[in-house]
Amino acid sequence: MKINRLYLQNFRSHRESDISLDRVNFFLGKNNAGKTSLLAALEWGLTGRCYWTDKAGRGAGDLIKTGAKSATVLADLAGAGLAVRTMNPNGFTFDGETAAQAAQAKLYAALQTNEGDLQAALNVSAFLAMSPSEQKTYLFNVLDLRWDIDIVLAALREWANRSGHGEKIERLEHLVRPLYPPKVQAGPEVLDAIEKKLRDLRRDTKRDLQRIRAAQEENPVSNPAPDVTLEEVLAQLAELRAERDNILTMLADRKRSEDRRKTLQANYEAVRGRLSQITDALAGLAGQAPVKPFAVPDRAVLDGAAALVAKRQAGVVSLEAEWRTLKAALDALSKAGSRCPLAPDHITCAMTTAKRIKLLEDLAAQADAKAAAVEQARLELDQARRENERQKTFAEQARQAERAAQEANAKKPGCRPRLANCPGRLTTWPRSCKNTKPCRPRIYHL
């Protein structure tokens, strides 16, 4: 990341400083001249935080110059865009994005980093406050360290040939390859895994050595076999360890399978119990009294749907008025040029060209955001209208079903009605009619 320009306004001891930067920069000055404030400005401008003030519990407000009410830091990032952070009011824009959180996320994505790594790069105190494992991960990410076992072995061969140990390269490869964790490429976890394997190897070797010494003390050998070498013993130990690891893997797989079987069995029993409860409930429903056959629409729901439509419509009108106001201001400022938009024939605008361009960009961004908000409000209004119509249709269907039920009751007073066009779920129950066959229960769905 290269910063082409840094602009500070009312930041700590800087009233207004505009500095052009190169890849390497030197700042000379007396104490309290503002040298350290440049680093603090970069940290606050790019992350929104300052380690020194945060650690002291003073907050970012302590960064504003004494006697001033607001502060601004602008950083021109090469190939990324302008990052502008303000305080009172608090705001952050980056590469045209005015929403603070979205702009911050866009900055981290452009720099391919996160808040912690960026703060550690800008403030050594933040780096020293990290734990050793966090420092290791940070250095791997910053230095972009990447390797695999082939790269390690190639570097090992180069070193062996250069140092005159080329004849021992096969033995070195045999010792190094088991230490490298399988299917792991780069990252600090490689060093952690290698360190753990070395500790385990040292522990196992120490334990094996103790066993060998104990066996020698019990059964001393006066003339050991001359054809057994240390390399062969180590090879046999490696084979035994490999066989042990294979057995442990098989046992772990078997345990996972058994745990999975128990979980499935428990789920099966739970489903069977639930099915039994549902069956008992259905059997009990057959002997219950008839339920109310008509679904009555909720007046509160209908009123709420209508009120929501009115609220959404008022919101659309308000947002459209705000958008038209921003559009008018943008058009007036664009047409005025270097003149005052309120009285272009009499007054020259006091803003510089850069500030006027910045104001035009801000107004355009606000107008675009307001236009998007208007579009979203219109979509929400359409949804509210559809929901209102759906509730009205539901209420009308309920009224029609009730009228049909009343007519059916008038024609057949001895039997409950069977309605096929009623909203919700309706049930009729058995009851004998005079001079008719018994009614059968029927269920209808809307």
C-alpha cells in the first residue's frame, strides 16, 4: 500500500497540513512539532481508531486540535482512491462510498487486510499488544509466507550441496518428511504442527530409550549382533509407530460410527414417539364436540394492513420530496459554476474548485442514495397494498361462506352444512338428519 498524499485539518497540533508522500519519508522537527501525530492520523483515518487514545481511555475526541470543533483526515491511496474521515460530525467515505460501515469494509477489501492487521502495521504498540500466536499469524499474512514440503526439500538439497553434505541428503529427507504435517500448506499452523511433532518425537524417543536401557539391565548382552545398525532400529521404530497410528485411526473411525448410530437411533425413537402422540391426538379429536366451522377475519389485522398502506404512502411522498430537493440543489450548484448559486449575477462563490467538486460529489452521492431509498419505499408500498387486498379478499370470502352456511341451515335445519368454498380449514361432524342418511365428516381446504 502506497499513500500519495496526506491532508490533516485541526488534528492534534496540525491546523491544516497537506503533505505529498513517497515510498520512504523522513520527518524532522522539534518535540511536540506534530511528527507522531502523522502516524496517529494515518491510523485513525484508515481504521477509525487510535491505539494511544483508546488505551488511555480518552476516545477519539481527544484528537481534535484544542479550540477546534471538528477534525478531518484525508489519505490518497495509490490505485485505491480517497479515504476521508471526519469527526463532529463523524463520517467516513472511501472511493465514492459514503456509508461509513460500507466504506470501511470496502477499504479493507481494497487493501486485502482487516482492522487488527492494519492497526498493527500503523502502530507498533498495537503489534506488541498482540499475543505471540497473533503476532506469528500477522507476520505470515504481511510477509505472505507460503511453502510446501517440496519447497522445503528443494531448499534442503541446495543447502546440503552448498555446505558439502550432499551425500547425506537422502537421510535428511527421510528425517524431515515425517515432520511436515500432511495436507497442510503454508501458514503459522505448519510451524505449530512441526513443533508438536518434534515434542512428541522427543518424548517417544526418550521413553523408548528408557525401555531399552531397562531391558539391557535385565538381560545384558555381552556380544551384540554386529549387523544391526542404528538406522535399522530407527526404521523399525518408525514402522511400529506407523502401525500404531493406523490402529488408532481405525479405532477413532469405529467410535465415530458408533456415535453416529446412537444418534440415529435416538432420532428414530423421538420420531416414533412424536408419531404416536399425533395418532393419539387424531383419535381423540373424533370424540370431541364440533368446532366452530367458520374462520372469522380479524378486524385488527384488516385495520393494520390499511394503516400500513397509508404509512408506506406517506413515507414515499416524504422521500420523493427530499430527493427532489437534493436534485434541485445539485442542479443549481452545477449551473452556477464559480458563481454563488443564490445570486450568480452578483456574488462569486467563496469555495475553491476542489471543495466545490467535493460538494457536488457528496450531493450526487446523497441524491443517488435517496433515489434508491425512494425505490425501496415504493416496493414496500406495493407489498403493503398487496397484503391489504389479500386481507380484504379473505374477509369477503369469510362473509360469503357465512351467508352460504345460513342459507344451508335454513334449507336443512337438521344437519350441519358442508362448505367447499370457505377460507381456512372447515370440518363438518356426523349428525343424523330427519328422513336422511347420517352425515359423513368432510374437510375442505381453501
